[in-house]
Amino acid sequence: MTQPNINKNEISRIKTYVEGFDEVMQGGIPEGSVILLAGTSGSMKSSFAFSTMFYNTLLEGKTCLYISLEQSFWSLVNHAVNLDFDMSKINTVIVSDVSRVDEKIREVNSSKKGNLVVVDLGALRREVKDTKIGEQGDWINVIKNLIRKFKTQSKLDIFTLDSLSALYILSRFENPRAELFHIFESFREQKVTSFLISEMPLDKSRYSEYGVEDYLSDGIIYLERTEQYRKVIRSLQVIKMRATNCDLNMYTLEFSNSKFKALYGGQAPLV
């Protein structure tokens, strides 16, 4: 069998649209990767993911799916508006009733703009309640089915799950290593770039709940929040990124005028 001749410049990448950050990842995240967005509370993990999806929707015409297990649709949108994202420039689709997913997919398919699909927390609750099957795996199956449906019946480029920690509370794993392996593989098989938000413990001893997520993921982006001289300082660092020659230095992360910027501060990696 002839081996494919793939040039590194031919690897398709998803831009984060964080100024100064894509440049240190050879243009962005390899398309189809499963990425952990890890950090402690208040490090702007959700905002980072939302910003990436917003600009890919606005500037690339992509379709993105945001599933939040912690915030309702209106809470999420109000937060985005407060950060000065102009939601009128994209097609925002809310899934508040799982029985109407086909209707929402037709709405996505007929749109001439990029699409940001937000699944309301209440919809997932109703889905799990209505299935009337065991608690184990219900939430996971709902998420898998939504991704698969939008991918096969429409177009889906980027997916965010906010957050893994909330998923773990809702789903009881008997064998976390094996079950997480199948979850990560199911995301990867859909060939959708996935952001999985991971809440780190306050002692920053690990990037994820079980530790196994670290090597199951294709990449880890670490966001940090520290207090210095009565000011809150946020930082950003690539821990790993497969198929990418990365700069692993720590960057200062700033947000202004609805845009993130990664500024090199000459700091050594804090891991």
C-alpha cells in the first residue's frame, strides 16, 4: 500500500482567534482534535471556548454546538453580550426541546450565516427524564446523539462541552478509565473539533478529575488565574498538542474589545 505523502502545512487547523496564540500552534488546533480546556474556577475557560466558536461562526461560516450542563441558554447569551460579542451577526439557534431537533437542523441548513447552536440545560434534563432508563450513561448518550445528529444531518465543525466536572456529577462511572476511553473515542470518531472544559482542583495537582483524560485528549490548553499586587492575572499555555510544533511558554491572557490576546511575558511555564 502506498503511504500518503502529507505535508505539515496541509494539516487543516481551527483558529482560536486569540491574537498571538494561533501563531505559536502553527496556525491553530488540528481539525478534529479533542482538546481539554483545563483551569481553576475564574480562569475564563468557558469564555475562551465561546470566543473561539463565535469567531469561527462569524468569520469562517462554521457551525458550532455548545452544550452547557451548568448554564441556561439565556445565562450564556447574557454573559456573551456582556463581553460585547455581537450576537446579531451570527445565526444563534437554541435547542430547548429535544423533540424539535430536526426542526432546528433544518434552520441550520437554511441559514446563510455561520451557526452557533446552544443546547439549553433544561432540554437535557427533559431528555433524561423522558427516556426512563437507568441513570448510568443517560446524559452521555444524549450528548453523543446530539453531536451525531448535527454531524450527519447537517454540518458540525466545533463542539464544546461545559463541563466534564458537571458530567461526572450527573453520570456515575463504575470504571472511569474504560468509560472515558469510549467517550473520547466517540467524540474523535465524529471528526468534530471538541473542547472539553475541565475544572482543575485548587491545588492544581492535575488537569482533570481522573487523570486519564490527559492522555486520552489530543491536546491540553491550560488557563490560569492568579492574584498579584491586588490584581487578577490570567495566563494561557499549551501543555500538549498532537501533530503540532508548539511554543510551550506561558502567555499572559488579556481580554478587551471582545477579543482575547496572548501576550508573551517572559515567564517560565508554571507547571
